[in-house]
Amino acid sequence: MAGEELRYSKDHLWVKVEDGVARLGITEHAQRELGEVVFVELPEPKRTCARDEIVGSIESVKTTNDLFCPVAGEVVEINALARDKPDTVNSDPLGKGWLFRVRLSDPAQVQELMDLKAYTEFTRG
């Protein structure tokens, strides 16, 4: 998955929109910072989430981080593979390690997220 087609949140999630549904996962940068992911708590399907609402958590050998939803909408699917085999989040964060999908209630919110260039600058501080 090419980084140019993704948008990025300040909380280090990537977003890819397909037919009004956003697929979300953590970025390469986030998985490197977290280290070995050992547990992933994902939101329940049919849950409505507000933008920037805490919807779960990611636990690694180093720390536990809240998982924020960068766009408002309804959770339509979770990635059971990421939940059941958390190391998938480390080995393929932009592919098989995606976390959940949200049917967007306001698609314009996606455009307010960072593009690859802005996210790269953001992570360099």
C-alpha cells in the first residue's frame, strides 16, 4: 500500500478510504516506537465513534497506548487477525495488520488529516 494514498493522524494512525469506508491502522513509525505489540483492544462493530475518541488500546512490551479514532463514523469491521495475532501489527502494519474499518459520517474529516509529506515532517519533530 503506497503511502501517498493514505492520510495520517497526529496519533500515528493511517487512514485509507474505499467507497465511503475508512480502513485504519497504526503507522510504520508507531509500530517501531511501540516495539513488540502483545495485545490489541479494538472497538466493537456497530459502535459509533466521534473524531479523536478513544476506541481501544495497543499494548506492547514497552507501554500501553490509547487507540483514537481519527474520523467520526460507525465501526463496520474489525481485523480479527490483528486482535488474535498482535504481532501482525508489527510485521505488516500497512497491510494485514490493519485494525478496523469505519463508515464515515463526515468524509471531509479525512482531508483534514496529514498527507505523507506532512506526516513525515511531523514525526521528525
